[in-house]
Amino acid sequence: MAVFDSFDPWDPAFVADPYPAYAELRARGRVLYYEPSDQWLVPHHADVSALLRDRRLGRTYVHRFTHEEFGRTPPPPEHEPFHTLNDHGMLDLEPPDHTRIRRLVSKAFTPRTVERLKPYVRSLADELVGDLVAVGGGDLLTDVAEPLPVAVIAEMLGIPESDRAPLRPWSADICGMYELNPSEETAARAVRASLEFSEYLRTLIAARRKTPGDDLVSALIAAHDEDDRLTEQEMVSTCALLLNAGHEATVNTTVNGWWALFRDPAQLAALRADHSLVPTAVEELMRYDTPLQLFERWVLDEIEIDGTTIPRGAEVAMLFGSANHDPAVFTAPDRLDLARRDNPHISFSAGIHYCIGAPLARIELAASMTALLEHAPTLRPTAEPERTPNFVIRGLKGLAVEV
């Protein structure tokens, strides 16, 4: 176990800065078995990129095997509400169900549709930052980073403004189950949030059946009556996934990114002096402090990595944060370089599960960054932020700032 002296996802010191440990892992090899989570860790960019596209791996295995056939224990019955909601969304499905659902949802995320959202996103970003400036500062997390993407995805789905307050807490509780070896307390919160979220979405879907609107929920209902059919549960799970994934990474990239900028005055000064750096800055901040550090796949058919055979039934943990700091791909990977042009980061994943909302996330990140640069050019932190204790989903509990 000496290999993993510095890799400890439950150690606050590791969570604060996992990147030195990743360098040690990459030096140790291309694939390493980690007993505490019963996973094979893959730390190199080339391997992570290839495995994300390898159809011998899957986000689920139940389309081909029973739990027993796969050598896995079924989830506890008391966790069922979480798994019912989670396992029917396209992120945790494989073809043909994944293909069918993604084809429907992709109609709402065409480049033209996303481009049409730009004025709304920019206007909302200006409003949120304006409110922050008017009172001299606040919490960048709760005042700008959270409300912007939550409002955008809720608007797309047709969720009334009066119903949006629980969306972020529900998402946070559900996403707790994506951490390694989640506790029973975490599972209980996820189950409760799954039940409440599902009940709300069923009510919303029923309302849209009676009175359709110009929103994604109504479009999914209409498609349900045509050639592409979604079950009721698939509709609920798809909406939940879009709401969760539609803001989680954007929120964390915003606060992680600004905290990185505050700690690198030269790069922040360069950005403030030249706003044309915003597009490459967004990509670099997603690479530099990756919002999703790890992504899992089940081994459906035996694979081999660098002479090591990984059997069917095993779980592979692809370390996005490590891949994004791989010196074989990135020049000076531990240096923040907002002008970095050659930046094939994998923060949006790859293959059939590539983030469908990536274009929208980029627009949101650019809008909030531009608004802060224009309206709050003297923005600065007032306290050292506290990291969330999570490893997989990397973020801050808050980011206090003043103008």
C-alpha cells in the first residue's frame, strides 16, 4: 500500500491539493489497483481518453448482466429511490437506451439553440454581478456562481422561479452518492432528495401534459407521443440529470477558477488587462482545477493496460484531475496559463458520454467571468475559502469577496 501513501481521498490535506499525489501515481504506472475503493486507478491522459471511448467499458452493466453474474452485490433496498432516479438517466445508461434518450435531449442543445441563450445568460450574469457590486461584495458562490447556471437550466426546463430554491440542495445531496464509499448518512440524504425531487418532477410533467409550454419538458412529452418514446421514469430521471449536471460543474469551475486566479496575481492582471483571453481562460481553469476529479466505468469485457489484465466485473476509476495535469500532454501542467492554446483537457469527458451541455457551460462561464471583469475589476477575496470535503466533485463551501 506504500504506493498510495499520498493518495487518500478521505484526507483533507489530499482534497486540498491532490495534484502532487497524482504525479506520484503517474510515475508509478499506467494502472494501479486501489483496495480501499476496490477500483483500478488510471492516471494518464492517453489511457483515460482511450478508455472513455472504449465500448468494453460501461457506465452500467445491468443491460448485459445480473448483479450476480457480474460478481456484484445489489444495492441495499433502502437506497432504491436514489438508484431508480439515477439509473434511468442517460449518464448511467448504455445503448440502445442511451442513444434514444440522448437523441431527444440533444435537440435542445443544438449550437443554434445554445447561441440563442447567450443574451439571456449575459443579461443574468450582469444582473447578478451588479447586485454583488451594489453591496460591496458577498459570497461569489451563492451570489453569482450558483444562481446563474441554476436559473438557465431551470428556464430551459420550464421550472417556475418560485420553485427553484430546492434545486441546488437536492442536487448536492444526490451528488454525494458519487463520492467514493459514501456513508449511510450521505445515502439517506440522497434517498430523501431523490424522493422529493422525483415527486416534484412528476407533478411538473403532469402539469405540462395538460398545458404544454415552450420548454424542454414539454418537448420531451411531445416526443414521447411520436417515434422516440420515453417512459415516465426516463423523463423524470432525464430532467433530474439535466438539472444536476446542468449546473454542478459550472458552479465549481467558477469558484475553483476565481480562487486560482486570486492566488496568481500575474495571470489575473493579464486577464483584467485583456478580456479577449476569456475563452482560453475558461478552458484553462477547467483543466487547472478540474471540477470532476474522477469518473467511473465498469469493465464489461476484460481489458489489458500495459500488461495488466483487468477482469470483467472490475471498476475503473479514470482520474480526470490527473489526466489534466499530465506532462506528456500539457507543457508545464502545474502552471496556470490563461493563454494556453493547446489544451485538450477532458473535463467534459469523451466518447458517447461527452457532456451534452458543454457549449452551454462555456457560455455561462464566459458570461460570469466577463461580467466580473467588467463590473468588479477590483474584486478580491476577504478570507481563505474552505473546501468541501468531497474528492470526486471538487468545490468550495464559499468564496467571500469584496469590491
